[in-house]
Amino acid sequence: MLIGLQYGITWLSVRSDRFQTLIKSNPRLLVHRGVYQDRAMRDERVTRAEIAAALHAQGKAEVSDLSVILETDGSLNVFAPA
């Protein structure tokens, strides 16, 4: 049943732009130049501890002037804006 459901959703998303928009997510900015975006974090259910773990994994000590994006695959991308 799960395989059939996955096939059906994939089939519909390839053939219908409206359906694809409904089920696909977009990257979301969680921290902008050191400022936590609390509403976005709450909507995406991401905690400050998870962001701190992503910073630590990339060798950063603090958020200061960094930005953090929640990618469509669920990963957190940390970068310094130009």
C-alpha cells in the first residue's frame, strides 16, 4: 500500500504543477545575520539547540552575523552572507 501511495504521489507531482506546489517544500530562512526568526523556527519546528548543533557541526561557535537556512531535505545550511 505504501509503495502504491508513493508511486501515486510521485506520478501526480510530475504531471501537475498545482499538486507539486501543494506537496513540495521551499527552503526557509531561520536565522538572518545573527537574528533568530522565531516565527519561521516555530512554523518549521526547529529549536535553537538544533541550530547550535548545526553551527557546531560546521565549526562555528556562535550565530553572530551568520544566516541559517532549513533546506528542503531537512538539513540546516549555515553561511555568512556577503
